[in-house]
Amino acid sequence: MQPRNMSMSGVVDLAAVKAAQEAKAKAEQARAQAAREGGTGAISPADLVIDVDEAGFERDVLQRSAEVPVVIDFWAEWCQPCKQLSPVLERLAVEYNGRFLLAKIDVDANQMLMQQFGIQGIPAVFAVVAGQALPLFQGAADETQIRQTLDQLVQVAEQRFGLTGLTVDPDAEPGGGAQAAPERPAGPYDALLESAVQALDSGDLGGAIQAYKNVLSEDPGNEEAKLGLAQAELLQRVQGIDPQQVRRDAADKPADVQAQIAAADLDLVGGHVEDAFGRLIETVQRTVGDDRDTVRKRLLELFEVVGPEDPRVIAARRALARALF
């Protein structure tokens, strides 16, 4: 039940990406099946706000977060600020019309979840997107601030994970909505990809790299394997290095291609995506010949780690083109 991590920045969570892709496919199947049966595959506005407990957290929050951003409202009956905040969140959940799902968790009845999220006081509001948790705000917040936070959340969910939310129908029966779609048949490489993700999670980078290469040798266009290989190789490159020394070398030797490449790897692992891209684009501008090509190739590898649809990658590709031509 524990969230995978508490940040949406940095290296892509492969398991979350895969879950999001599968959930999206299942949602599309469910809508198509509902349409064939004369339904809409939509949910009622009443189903946009749900009560969640520890037993249902994985099903109602983690699994649903692969389909729609889930905002979690941690509250308690005795908490007066909660009684002011919760109605605002409930109203906005309906107003946003399926762009996010609001899960309400009573901390008195769900102490384990409170501890897992590291909550020190309430009200506390978190979000879970594609299996990844992040804090939104704690304590009182005015509606303008809440709206700005929610706008950013739904934008990130759509741009990074392709989550466009749920279809809402005011005439749908509460508790109904889309029927569960049949399980997707296992693909030819699913077992090998799953073992690669497990190796990655356990720190066996060599095993993960080999597993992804095995998939790509048979299926060169496999997007999940390309993404996984790029991430595993990045993590392997930064394993065991001295971050402070890498930073010093990059600062002292701006013309040293390898020093800038090593620093860019660190930038990306630390979640500083724009810094990593900007560093290498500047290095491309300062170099020629084989050095320039080496930097360009590393930058393309980092694009693979973040994902081709990420707006930061799209912007950096344009900047790279300007630097090269």
C-alpha cells in the first residue's frame, strides 16, 4: 500500500508508466464495451468523491491513479480547518468534471496510511499519479491557490503520463460507471520486461540492462524496453561516483566534455531535467567534431529517459537543432 515515491520530478518510474499504459488501454476497452451495450462508460458526478480506507487503498487509489490523478484529503472529524477545506475540494472535484478523483481518508481510522505518508498535521492534501505520490499542500489554503495547484497537477498528469481523466455523465447512476474490461492478454515480452523492472527496483542494474537488451534484440521498437534501458544505463553511470567531485570538475573544466556529461547525468538523476539538458546543449555549442557528436548522443539518451512526449524534451530538441544548425 505504500506509495512508490514522493516526487514526480526526475527519472521516470517505469512500473508507473507501464501501469498507466495498461490502465488507459483497459479504460478504452471498457468504454468501447459500454458503448456496444448501449451505455456511455461514464461515471456519475457523485462518484468523483470517495471515502477510502486502508483495505481499499491499493484498489481505490493506487490502481485508479493509473487512470486519473487521485487527490487525497486527509481529515478528521475533530479538525475544524478540515471542515472548511473538504467542502471546497469536493466542489472542485465536481467542477473539474473528471480531471481528478478526490479520495477522503479519515486519519483516526487509518493510522497506517497517515504514517506511510509521513503526515504531521491535518488537513493535509496529497496526490497520487500513475502510482507516484506527491504532497500538494498542508493546512489552510485559499481557493485560488488550490485551483493553481490542481491545474498544475492535471497538466503534469496529462503531459507526462497521458492521463486525461474520467468521462462524467450527470445522468449516470451513482456507483455504476464503466464496467471492468477483460484482462489484456500477456504480450510476448511482458515476463521479461517485468523481470527487468524488478531487477531495476532491486538495484541489479546489470541484470536489468541485459533484460532490456534481450527484448530490443527481438523487438527494436519496443518503447518500454528503450525507456528502461536508458534509465538503467543512466543509473549505472552514476553509481558509486562522488557527486561533489563531479560538480567541481564541471565547474572548473567547462570545456571538458566528459565532465559536463557526468554532471548532466547527476542533474537528471536529481530531477533537474532542464539543467541537464541546458548543460549539454551549451556544451554542444562550445564543441566541434567528435566531441560535439559525443555530447549530442548523450543528450539523445537522456531524452529517452524522460520520454519523447515530455514538453521539456520537445523544447530541448528544438534548442539542440538550433545549436547544431
